[in-house]
Amino acid sequence: MVSKATPRHERRVFWLALLGGFPAVAFGDFAPRTQWTLTMLVAGFWLACAAIVREHVVRPLQTVSNVLAALRERDYTLRARGSNPEDALGLLLLELNSLGDDLRAQRLGALEATALLRRVMEEIDVAIFAFDSAHALRLVNRSGAALLGRAPEQLLGRDAASLGLASSLAGDTPRVDTLTFPGRAGRWEVRRGMFRQSGLPHQLLVLTDVSRALSDEERQAWKRLIRVLSHELNNSLAPIKSIADSLLALITREPAPPDQREDLRNGLGVIAGRSESLSRLMAAYARLARLPPPRLESVAIQDWVRRVVALETRRPVAIRAGPNVTIQADGGQLDQLLINLVRNAVDATLDAGAVEVGWETRNGQLDVWVRDEGAGLADTANLFVPFYTTKPDGSGIGLALSRQIAEAHGGTLTLSNQVSGPGCEARLSLPVD
């Protein structure tokens, strides 16, 4: 660092400017020969001062210009010498060097982040494509190129239609589509997003193969369904078979016992009862499997909740009213959903406890809750498994059907034990248009 005793840049320029004008006032009348000699000396001295002033003014500007040009070219190795914070020029050069250091650090961070992003894009097993506003492909990762069955350099610049991706750039997302590509066919989750590059809008398309995950989930669902159906069928078929064998032995017995007709009547009654139970089970399954799509209409939440609550006559149900909003939904299906929730809450509080229904809106969602002060939920893992029930006379489809109705409306249905007290809470979330 330059010593503080060194004259500052602005001080040097000031004194040199004064010295440049000194010859005009330093001399009086002299002889012609002397006058010419002094004139030549003064002119030389004046030119020398002007050259030094030019050097002190122009050279720093050239240095600043060169450093700025290097920064514009992303060359951060060029440094400005003489960065002395004690004068104006030194402070400028010091800030210029600091700017170069900051830009170099930011450039290095950007390069490392870009390298990491490219590395991740190449390694993940997800097909990623980037299209410009004309739907021309501008970026593709290794998985995307393998999916299309060509090298990346053969794909860049081609339009989405020729690549078989035009349908994926239209419609709502996220969604799951069945797509066929040269590299693979199956079911894909389609996601899209927007970004800007060089000031121009681009569209990012992400295709995730969910065939295996969906197949595993479907397989597990079938296993659960078969397990429950097998349990229910065995519960009915086992006594039917046992009673049928007993009745067969009874009618072949010689001589016939005196109470044969009564035993036959009782046995056939049990068989008829178990057959009717099986019939109800299959009807419930058919109703669950054939839920029609919602027929949307305007549903006023306040009227809907009050109408359903009025149907419950076993015990009073309190209402905590929220905002008076209207949504587009299938009124009949929502009635069925809320009736199931209110009935379950009242079933849990027949001995003691209160039931409350309320609603609120937040973040574009309508939340309707049904709270009870019953014993709470003992098994939360199987709540929405079809035909699973803890009630002696339950069918096991109420909650499964209710969640199916909620999801058909783009919403969710959850059940959980209350944290602040006894009982549980059923919460229905629906989008507000």
C-alpha cells in the first residue's frame, strides 16, 4: 500500500495545472534575444507540464477502461495497480479490483451450479426437455434422448410434433398419460413449467415413468381387496357349507327325527341370511366401483351443511358457521359424503360426547370438518380400505366411498385423532372456484 505521505492524485493534478500557467506571469520586459530564449524555455516547460498532466489524467482512465473491458469479456485476472484508498483515483481502482473479485466468485459459483445441474440432469432417470416459444427442442438430457431413441445432437432444433411430444405440451398438468416412444412405452407422469433464457420464454417438460410404481400400487390394492373379500366370503360360505352338510345328513337319516322339519327350517333360514349378507356385500362393492363422475352445480356451503345436519335425529349436532361461499360440485355426492361423516361421528358419541360441524376457507381451499368427542380412532391404517369396518353392522364402504367422492371433486379427505382432546376429526378439503 502507498504511504499516506505520498501526494494524493488530485493534489498532483492541481499543482501541475498551476505550474502549467506559471510561465504566463513569471517574466517581465527583456531584451529581444533574451525574450526569445525565455520564450523557448517557457514553451518547453509548459509543454512538459501539459504532457505530465495528460499522463496523470488519461493513463488512469485507460487502466479503468482496460479492466472494465476484461470484466466484460469475463477475464478476471487483470488487476489495476496503485489502488490507494487515500486518494480518489486509488479508491476507484480499489473498488474496481473488488468488483473483479466479486464477479470472479459469482462466475465460479454459477459455473459450479451449472455443472452440478447438468450432472444431475444426466444422472436422474427422468426425461427432461426444454422447448422454445416455437416448440423447437433446445435442451434434452440423456434419459430424454434414450426415450426418443436418438442422440441429443439429432434431436435439438426439431419441433415437438415430429418428436411425438406435442400432446404432452398441451392439457393440464400434472397428469398421468399412456405414451409410446421408440425407447419405451408405458404410463408417464407429465409435468410442465415455464422459465426464461436469454430473455425469451421457454417451456420445461418432465416425463416420469410411473408404470412400475402404479403397477405395484395396483397390485397392493388388489391384494388388500382380495384379502378383505376372501375374509367376508369365508365368513359366509363356511357356515353355509357346515349347515348344508348337516341338513344333508338330517334328510338321509332313517327313521326321520320328529323335529326334522324344524331343523330344516332353521338351517335354511341361516343359509338364506348368510346369502343375503353376501348379496349386500356384492351390492356395496358394485356401488363403490360404479361411482359416476360428478355432475357439477352450484352448492351453497351453508345450506348444504345445515340440510345434512338436520337429517341426523339421534342426537344434536352443533354447527360452527364459516363464510357463506358457493362452490361447483355434485350436490348429491357431497350429501352422501357428509352424511357418512356425521353418522360416524354420532355413532362414536352415542354414550357421551358432542359433535360439531364447521367450515372455513384458506388459500383457495374450502375446509369442512366434523369433530366428535368419542373414543378416537384405534386403527388409522385401514380406515379407507374397502369393506374394512370396526362396527358390528357396518358395511366397510362408507369412508372408502367418501374419499372417492372427495378425490373425484379434486379434493382430499383425512381422518385423525384430535390433539387437543378426545375424539377424532374428519376434514374435507375442496377447491374453491
